[in-house]
Amino acid sequence: MLEDRTGSRVPQVTFHTRRGHEWIDVTTDDIFAGKTVVVFSLPGAFTPTCSSAHVPRYHHLLPFFKQHGVDDVVCMSVNDTFVMNEWQKTQHAENLTFIPDGNGEFTEGMGLLVDKDDLGFGKRSWRYSMLVRDGVIAKMFIEPEVEGDPYGVSDADTMLDYLAPSAPKPLNVTVMTRSGCPFCAKAKAALHDAGIDYEELLLNRDYTEQTLRAVANATSVPQVFVDGQLIGGSDKLEVWLKARAA
């Protein structure tokens, strides 16, 4: 049975990290003492769910965690520092803190070190997240102890809902553009001025005209999507932003 250690102190461990050409030891106190920290721990760097969902969403929501009093968001895995450093680069998650629990000491101290021998992984962390205040665990979200790799409660949205249940949800915005398009520049500037973060997809780099027709039923850009809804071009975006501000 996986133990919920809410109310306990985190294990005292020294993590061996590599920065540039130097070995730097980071202690539990370096990470947690006097701080409010969100930790999410996962089975392994470069693995599918961890790379496609767990890390990207925490990275996306990092500014919102900080708005609600979180000093740092830590990604932890039973991997060595070289693997964790390279994974952080490929995830473009430079604002998260990646901690290598290479020997599994921290994870074992949490009671969440499990066998993944069937996958050839050896011992790894069970997937979980926790909120830690000055070294004391204030809340844990542990995935259910079922076969496989469940992912449903240790996600960033669940943690943010716990921290700020009444706060408005951040928008998920994508803008389909092409190089040299003045209307695309206008749409991006309008989103920036409204304080809305967005992801840009560039024609012939990230998608083709066929995809534009299939997804937006359009041949012109920009095409702006918000939370799965097609808003349209820059003029329609302007109308949507005015309505949102009203």
C-alpha cells in the first residue's frame, strides 16, 4: 500500500547534480527550506506520458503556480543527472527545476520506490505530486495503485485546483500563422497586449495548407484557437477579446 505522508517532513537526501563541467551537491534543505515547493515525481525521463503531458503542463502552468505563492516547481525522477539535464533541454522546460534522484534515496524515503522490472527499468518512482511548505508535506496526490502507469491525479491542473480552487483557469491558445503575414503579427500583438500566452504554429514548418483546411476549414491565416474553439482571424480575435474584457 502506497503511503500518503501528508504532515511528515520530506526525507533528508543529497542529490548529485551536474551543471556544466562541475558536480554540485544539492540537499533537501537547499530545495525546500523556507520555501513553498510543488514536486511532481514520475517513472522516467523521456518516457511517453512524462514527456507528452506531465512535464509540459507543469511548465505551462508555472506562472500560475507562482501567482499563488509557489516558489519553485520540481520535477523528480530516479534517473541520473546527465539524463535529467538532457531531458530538460528537449522539453524546453528551463524554468522548472529537474532533480535527479539517481540512487532512489528520496523516493525510497517517501515510500514510493517501486519495481518496474517487467519493463527493464529496475526500481523507479511511482507517479505522484505533492505540495511542500518549509520541508513539511502539506498535500499529496498519489496515483492509484493499479497495473500500468496511471496518470489522473498528479497532474498540474489538479494541483492548481487544490492551491487556488476559485481562480480562473488559464487559457489554452494556439495561433496558426505564416512568415511575413501582417495579420498574424496583429493577432499575436493583440494576445500579448491582453496578457494571454499562446503557442504559434508556422505554415510549412509545423503544418501544411491541407492541415489548415482540415482543422480550421480555412485557407487564410491567422487562425486562432482557444480551449478547442476556433475564434478565426485577427478581426474576429479582436471582437472576442473585447467581449472577454466587457
